[in-house]
Amino acid sequence: MDILVVGGGLCGTLVALALSRHQLDVTLLTGAAHPQAMPAATRYSYGGIPWWMGVGDGGKTLAGRGLACWQQLQERHGDLGLRPATLLLHWSAADDADDNTAVEVAVAALATSLPPDATLERWGRPDFRRGDLEPLGLTCAGAIGLPYGRIDSRHYHHAMARVLRRQGVRCSPGAVAQVLVHDGRCMGARLTDGVVVECDSVVLATGAAVARLLPLPGADRWFPYSWASVLPLGQPQLCPEVILMPLLGGRERMERQGQADLVVDPGLAPWHGGVVFGQVTSLHHQRRRPATPGHPTGLSLRGPGQPSVAEARLRQALAELAPGLAAAARRQQSTVRHCPVSYSPDGRPWIGGCPGIRNLWLFGGFRGGFALAPVLAPVLAEAIAHNGTVAVELGVDPARLLKPQGSPCPPSQEGAPRSSRS
Ligand SMILES: Cc1cc2nc3c(=O)[nH]c(=O)nc-3n(C[C@H](O)[C@H](O)[C@H](O)COP(=O)(O)OP(=O)(O)OC[C@H]3O[C@@H](n4cnc5c(N)ncnc54)[C@H](O)[C@@H]3O)c2cc1C
């Protein structure tokens, strides 16, 4: 069986690896050769593994397997970039002054979402002045510390390319312009260079670009994405084991409500030998770009609505949270980066067959992807290899996203394949 996996980020690489264990003929297209650079969320990610997360049944099914799954993958394939870390969920003096209840409510909610034996450490202001953290000049009023793990994105990228080759996966920088569907069945894909690849199944793991490729009317509404703006800083790596994130983050609420807005969730993580400071999330409503002579496929994603506003808010947040780092950013003349991040309005990923189109599979939309994607990639690979379905109780069937709209999803008849096999 020939399988074409589209997308070279966390999801595409993990599902390609899982498929290769079924002795299938797997080709991975990373999209790197697309005429316009396609920034992947995985590249700028903190890579933190919220190890307690699961899916289905209020998040309880398959919960707590993320870290163990990465350890198993490393035992099998060598170092993939798994590193120990501490997660610090911080709050500011203003959060604390705000009658003090928001912080305590959030801490209590966090405690109930963790296994009873999880150790939470309470940090006060003086704790931020010790060791590696001192030069950052952090202004946090307090934090909850948790044992965590992270995937070093640079290491992962290179290690995974080697592992996939060793497993017999053909990796190509090609990009898909169009998924080819005939008579309700996916036949392959046409690439941006015009080459047609026929195969038995296609897996779309293209992150934010999934809606652009799905031959379903209204897909933009069902598979949304936001833009993350981050500031990567070069050497020195000051706190190699700490991931700092706000306890009272705003991104998830904004994405759930789906209202166009911009929120700042100040945090930082080790990144490429330095640190990445994030993140401003911008949500504006995207529509499939009409095809034009410059963009024949309508594939490129529009950037954040107001990049200069996002940048200004990000730099202001950095100056407020970590004045020491803000000074380093000015010295280094660091440039703000923007990348699209797919999300699912109900917080659960989409994993399984595309409604209305046989042999087309979807894998993405994760919250906590670094914990859940390694657990769920083998589940999807199993379904593809045996032409089965992903267990309903996991609650991840992509069809649930389409049903509330009340509209059927007729398969597109466009573009039946004309030539060569992968
Ligand atoms: C600042 C930041 C911090 C984050 N921190 C965390 C964290 O701590 N923990 C966590 O679990 N998650 C975190 N996330 C979210 C996480 O990074 C994403 O959920 C995850 O990386 C998504 O992976 P993906 O493979 O679905 O998408 P992407 O990484 O975006 O990959 C999509 C891939 O598809 C390719 N592609 C697109 N179009 C085409 C095409 N037409 N043809 C071929 N290829 C194509 C792209 O080139 C790319 O390789 C963070 C995100 C950001 C931005």
C-alpha cells in the first residue's frame, strides 16, 4: 500500500514514522519546496510535553502517556531531542492584586487536572532571582512549578529526518497544490510543480494549511488557525531547563470563542541554543484565498492581521516580564517571527478519515500536541493500515467539526489523477 503523508512538522513526521512500522510504502512531503516559505508551528514551539493530557471522556482516555511514549520512541530510534524541564506557570503582581481569586482558582483547577501524586512547587518572588534565572530579571510575583519534559525542536528536526530515512520513508521537500478526488475517493495529489502522485491513501498533516487543501466547501470555518508571534534570541542560553508560561493564559479562551482578537501570553523556553520569547496570538477570520496568477493554488496563508501591533505588544510584554532579556533583544536586534498554528474549537484534535472522501485522512488541530501526537499517531496508522476507523470514544473524529454546521460535505469531483505513482 502506498501512503502519501503531507506535512513535515510534528504531526506529519510522527504519523509517517508510525506508518513505517506497518511495512507500508510511505512518502513524506515536507512542503519545504513550496514557492513561498511555509512557516511551521513546530519550529517555534516551546516543545513542552503536558504529560498528564489525554483525549476522550473529559481528557481521561490515554492520559499521562506522552512522556512515556517519547521515552519509548527514543529507546527504539535514539535521541529525538527529549530533555528534562521544569514548567513554571507564573503570574504578575497585577494578577495577584486582582483580589487574588483568579490566581487561586486557576491553581485549584490545575491541581484537579493533574494526577493526585503530581508534585506542585510554589514559587515566590525571591525564587526568580536564583541561579540561571537571575540575569533575566524576571518580574513575576509567583509561579507554580511542575516537573515537565520538552522536545528540542532543532534536534528533533535533524534526528527525525535520519530516523525516517532509516525506516525506509521517502522524504521529499515537495508541496501539494491539490488533493485529487474522484468519485468520493482520494486518488493522490498534484504537487506545486505540476507532478501528479498517485497513491492508495493521503494523510493531511499540514497544520494550519489543512483547510486550504481540503476539497470541501466551507473547510476554512471548520479547521481554523491563529497566528503566533514570537521573538527568538540567540546565545547565551540562560535557563536551559525552564519553560515559563502564564498561569492565566488567554489564547485558549480566545480560540474557543472564535472571536477575532489579539492576546499576549508572556512566556519563554529554551530554543536553538538561546531562548524564544512568546507569544502574541492573533485571531482573525480567514477565508480561502482565491486563486490568482501569482498564487495559482490559493495555498498561501495570510499573515497575522496586524503584524506591527503584534510585534509592539510582544516587545512591550518582554520589557515588562524580563527586562534583562529585553536589553539582550535590543543588543541582538532580534526579529519577531510569525507562524500559523492550527487549533480545534473544541480543544480536541482531528484524527481520522475525512468525512465524505475515502482514503483521505486528517491528523492535526492539537492542544498539547507534544503530549498527544506521539500517543495518537500509532492509533491513526493502525486505522490506515487496516482500513479501519479511529475509536469513537477518543472523541477525535473530524466529522464532529462539520456536523454542527448542519451542512453536508459533498466530495469534490475536481482533479482526477492523470499520471505517475509515488
Ligand atoms: C510559540 C509556540 C509555543 C508552543 N508551545 C507548545 C508546547 O509547549 N507544547 C505543545 O504541545 N504545543 C505547543 N505549541 C503548539 C505546537 O507547536 C503545534 O501544535 C504543533 O507544532 C503542530 O504541528 P503540526 O505538524 O500539526 O503543524 P506544523 O508544525 O505547522 O507543520 C505543518 C507542516 O505542513 C507543511 N505544509 C503546509 N502546507 C503544505 C503543502 N501544501 N504541502 C506539503 N506540506 C505542507 C509545512 O511546511 C509544515 O512542515 C506551541 C506553538 C507555538 C507557536
